[in-house]
Amino acid sequence: MKELINVHNLTFSFAEQEPVLKNVNTVFPAGRVALLTGPSGCGKSTFLRLIAGLLPKYGGTVTTGKIDFNGQQPTVGMLFQDPLMQFALDTPRHELEFVLENERVPRDEIAGRVASALSFAHITELADRQLTALSGGQQQRVALAVVIARQAKILLLDEPFASIDEANRHFLIQQLDKLVNEQGITVLIADHDCHGYQQLHPLVYQVTGGQVQQLSPTNSQQFLDEADCIARQPLQTQLPLADDIAALALDEVTIGRGDEQLLSIPRLKIIEGKVTLITGPNGSGKSTFFAALARLLPYHGNISYLGTSIQDFSRRRYRQELGLVFQHANDQFLNVTVEEELALSKKNGTHPYFKDHLAAALQLLNLTGLEKRVVYSLSGGQRKKLQLLLMLMMGQSVLLMDEPFAGLDQKSLQNIFTLIHQAQKVRPQTLLVISHQLAGIDQLVDFHLCLTGHQLIYQTGGHHES
């Protein structure tokens, strides 16, 4: 196999910190898929950004070594875990046109390349929608279309499927397969959840201890088989009882987006002091449901909190009772450093567990020693864990959590589940969790609501994501 990306003795670190990557030597063949896996904060995203040329251009230092492309200068495209980070304009069409204009594509070719990229990503009907109004899966399709339009020869994907449903995941993997087999694109993927990748016949690389090591074919196959096995395990949940107390109750509630009706809920109660999972396809209205509960979007009908309409609370009072963990961690932060964020939550937070156990929580989440770090310099997984910790510290009676586990490895997930269980014992909160990350989540949740047919319906027994 012809080598395309050669990494020679590469050492990289951020200012005055231990190297993230240490004397890395590895190669990536042309026209193949490489799957990089490893724990949160191990350097996977940093490694992709180095290949993309974003580092050290925008931070950090290469102290030794280099990355070369076998004497070539191929176009490199990168898809981030949060696609909104890489969009500059308002609609998919405008974003594609903007990118191609910056690439100095002849004007008479732009319309055709835009149409072709939209068709490849199956988003032609979304071309003129607002990007911020699209679901996570739809945004990822737009990001893929941008790379297709640029005709990139190397494609880098950072946790590309962390917040999207199985249908979108399967579709995007199929499209990646076409890029590799029909166009000879070289693809590098950094991911924690590695199920479904067998179709791409990837070379598997382990990133740990600052090193990047390719696994043997036998170990790679075992790794991929285990990932698929974990993903096939059904959730096991029970139905709430008729006399369970409702923290939130909905009566004849309808929620829409423009002229489109997303949810129609005749009657529903969210059980007090319990953890309820919400699943459903991308774009079905899960985040919109949360926005209505948080009084950020209008709705019709009645939503009550502990028997009182949520409209009867002042906004200040309601925010003291209900908190929202945003899907994108960066949207949650108000300060620059980890230390400043923790100080703010300690000052304003009311959860008694963290008054005495904050140091233990930081250690459990592997955040100890990061206090002086700028929050935006943390890995995606570290930012997710910090975001969740800060919001748990606030101690609201109800906490809405939108994709809180996206991009986290299994050990980090288990530690978060442990932390939530410990905090729940001291002060039970009503937690609503939107998640496409389902592996092992039935260890945490009490109930499961599935958004289907514009309704939220409790599920019981063994079931997969719809």
C-alpha cells in the first residue's frame, strides 16, 4: 500500500505543559480508512488538527519531528465534532458557495459543484434552511457536503457521529465508503464509539500515552467486534407507576417550528427525582422539546411544575428550579479558565454533595490539575465532563441534559454515571437526558421516552434506539 501521510518523530505540546504527543512515528496509507481510538484527552483531536495544519498555526509547539504527505500537497478537509464551529454563513447553500469562492473555483463551476455536493449528502431540500435550525445529523451532512465540494483528498473526522441517530450514522458511513472506493479518498476518523465501522475495513490505531500505535489485524478485528456487540445490547427500562409524583406534567401540549408541528402530547408526566432518557431521530424535536420546557420557545397547552403552570413563575425563579445543559459545551461556559468556571458554580451552586466532594468529583472525572487551563484548550471530552460537573453543582431541582455524553469513552461514561448516582443519593434531582450514546446508559436511567409520531411514549423491556 502506498503511504500518503508520514509522521516522523513528532512531539507536540501546548505552552508550558507536558507533551500531548511524544516522538510519534506512524504512517497512513492512501485510499484507506484509519480509525483512531483512545480515552478522552489522549490527543486524538490534537493529532488530527496537526495533520490538518490547524496546529501549531493556531497554538502549541512542535518541538521535534514533522508530518509530510509523500512529497504531495493534497487538499485536507476536516469535520469537527460540533459542525457549527466550522460554518461561517447562514444556510448550507451560502456556506458551500462561500467555501468555493474562497477556494477560487471559477464562478461558472460553483453552482454545479454546490448541487452535486448537496445531492451526495442528501440535503438538497435543506439547502436554504438556517444552519442553526438543523439537527445535529443534518449539520453533519452539510459539513460532509462542504468537504465534497472542496474535492478534498484527505478527510479528517473528529467524533463525527457523537450526537446523531443510527440512521444518519449508517448513511454517513455508507457515503464515506463511496468516497474511499470510488474516489480513492484517504479518511482518518477519531472516535470513541466504534460500532458500524466494519463496512469501511479500517486500519485501527490506538492513541495513548502520547503514542499512536497501529493494532494488528487480529486485535483490530476483535476491537471492532466488541464495539458492534456493545451497540447491539438492548436497553432495559421499566414504565413509571400511576401514582408516581410528576415533577413536570404536560396536558394537550403542541410544539412547532414555523409551520411545522413537531410534537403533539395529549398527556405526559416526568417523574420527580428520577432519570428519564429521551431518544428519537435527529430533527424530530427533542431539543425543541427541551427549549419549550425551559421557556425558551413558545408552546400551546399547559406545562406545569409541581402542579403550578410554568408560566406563573418569574423567569428568575424558574431558572432557579430548572437548568439546561446545552448540546454544545462551549455554549455553557462564561469564563476563561477551568478554575474560574468552578469558582462561579461554587459561588452560585446549591447542590450539597459538591460542597464536600468537589475535589473527589474532579479526580473521578480526571479533571484534577487542569484548573489553570483555558476551557477552550481542553479536549472535547474534557469540556463535556467539566460542563456536566458545573451544571450538577448548580443543584436545580430539574436538569435538562442535551447530549451530555457525546464523545466520551466508556470509562469516562462509567465515572459520570457513578458521580450522578452519588449526587442523587444526597439530593435527588429530576434529570431528563437526550442521548444517542446508549451503551450502558440503562445503568443510569430509570425510564425511557421515545419521540415517535410527534409523541413522547414511555418504553419498557429490551429495545434499541428507533
